[in-house]
Amino acid sequence: MFSGVKKNASACWRPVRRYARMNKDTNDDDSTHHDRNDENSGSNSGARTSFSSDHPLLWSRDLEKHFLGEFSFAVYQANDVIEDQSQVEIGRNATFVGVYDGHGGPEAARFISDHLFLHLIKLAQDRRTMSEDVIRNALSATEDGFLTLVSRTFKIKPKIAAIGSCCLVGLIWRGTLYVANLGDSRAVIGSLSRSNKIVAEQLTKEHNACREEIREELRSTHPDDSTILLMRQGVWRIKGIIQVSRSIGDAYLKSPELAMDHSFPRFHFNEPIRRPVLTAEPSVCTRVLKPTDQFLIFASDGLWEHFTNEEAVELVHNSPRMGIAKRLVQKALKKVARRMNLKYEDLKNVKKGERRKYHDDITVVVIFLDHDLLNAEHSFEIPQVSVQGFVDTCGPSKFNVLQQTT
């Protein structure tokens, strides 16, 4: 249907209606998520998990085990239909974190959650190793799969061409950390300095037009497009529409044919685009974890709008591990309340959808690093489980297929 979109078939397709559904069709959103194997519903090791009674839009798993320590996970919904999707996959010698911040609707983020990790597992199994190339190729296969879905469903649901998602991935593979990013979610590591003080280091590059570096990159790659960057309501936006320069999806910003399609007048361009406006090329980095590295924070920009790296790292370092992801979310909401001259209790009572005026969906995963476990003989077996944000069930992780991978 449109050039540049590969027709690769995914080995893990789910029914098209799961992704082609638009916001007005998603009142049964929870039921679509509970099709996972729920035999291990709740906790994998006695962990605390729930939708909080005093925060009906807050979901958390306060403390769980992974092969190199513990992790805490929390999600707070602001949109009428939650657009943040997220997952933590626990393996015998590996931990995977995915934070997918959707925009225009939840479909692209859901698709990533369903497919990216499976692509990663298959590629690592085929190559018998893990590498930056494996991660890049897994992201590329996910992009190809979603764009193929768009080409199949565009005539039925044209708006799907305007749906996309940021994508933040973290993978601890034995003693090595891989981080890949598309968009403006962020991964930060907290490490001890020589003076034993906690120091924040940002591991990801944010692909957002608010950054001069990104604007220069866009002007360089689109020298013949005087409208590649436009200021709208005091904010730099690509083509005056979107702030992030890299994403999964957003097909109409990557396909000249769709950019001129009149099926969705709100989005189409009056003049053709000569090349894709956005890309799905991730920034990837690798880091051999050091004994001074204490923890990792993976979060959507819903958190980082209210915290500096240093503030977040200090809070994690100086607080109990139990429920730390939830504590970060609650602190962010208290900052929102103060900024808006609201009482915190009043902000908590604002309904989903309406509260998007105050803050975005927020996803936070904190991964603690207990280095003495790296080469230790475990006295217990770490359950290999898959935990999905905002879903109170968990099932077995596909990591087990990699047990023999070197």
C-alpha cells in the first residue's frame, strides 16, 4: 500500500481488532489485557500488587525479585484509555524492562508490548548471543510488524496511521546492561561516587524537538524542508505536529503516500513529504555493570516532567526499597498538585481523562542491582515470569527458551 513498509509476517500476531480499535472503542480495555496466562495471578514470590483502594488509577508491584536483585514497578493512569504500556521479564540470568509511551491512542504501545520481547528472544536464540544488533533488529522487526498492520487496517480505521509510541528498553544480560531508546522516555542509573555519594547518570538520548541537538539533526536531514520544525504554542514541533523525532508507528509521518491521504484531514499535509519525517532508528548503549552501580530507573516522560535525574536518584537512594516506584509516582503527583494550587486529595479525585489536563500517564520501573548475586550460587530458583504494567496477572516468561544461549 505504501512504500518503505515491509510485509514481514509476525510469528506472534494477535487479532487485528486488538490494535485497530480506536479510543472510542476501548471501554473493554481491561478484558483485552487479561487474555494472558493467569495461572500465576498476583505474586511470583509473595510480592504486594494491587490497584490501590485510595488511588483507583494507581497500579503497583511494590517489590519483586529478579536474577540480580529486586525491582519495584508502578503505573498511574491519566488518559481516558491508558497509553503507557510496560513490562518486566525475569529470566534465570537476564532481566528485560520495556516502557512504551503511546500517543494518538494505545494501539502501537500495545503492539510493542506484545511483540518486541518475542522478537528479541527469537533473534537471540537464532544467533546464540545477545548484542546491540540483536536489539536493533528486534526493534526494526516490531516497527515493520506495526506498519504492516497499518497497511492492512488503514481503510477500516484510517486513524491508526497517526498512532505511535516511544519505546524504552533495558536488558541486563548477565553482567552487561543494554539500553535502547526511541522518543523521550528516560533511563537513569544511580551509582556511588568515590566519596560514597549517590550520583545520577542519564543513559538515554531523548529524541525530542525541544532539544537543540535534535533540531539541528532534523534540519540537517531535511535541508529542503523549511517547515520541518515549527513553533506551536511555545513548543518546537516537527511539522508543527509532534515533539518526538523517533518512534514506532506514526506511519503517516514516514510515508509520503499516507501524508497526503485525505482520509484523516486533521493530519494530512498540503504538500508532499520527500522523505520520512520520523524514524524508528534507536539510540543504543552498552554498559558493563560496576559494583558501584546501585539501581536503574526506567520511566516514561510522565515522571521526568516533574523530576530531575538527581531528584529521582536521591529519592530512591534515601528511601526503603519497598514500594519505591509507587513513591516516585506519588511524589510526582504532589508536585503537580502544588504547581496547580490544588490539594493533593483533590487531585486524586480527578477522573481519568480529565486529569490529562494536569499530568500524563506515568510509568516507573526501579531495578536494584545486588552485585553479590551475579556470581553467587542461588539458594533459591528465581521464577521466570512476565509482569505487565497495569495488569494484575503475571505468567511465565519466554526467557526460558534462552537458557542454553551463550
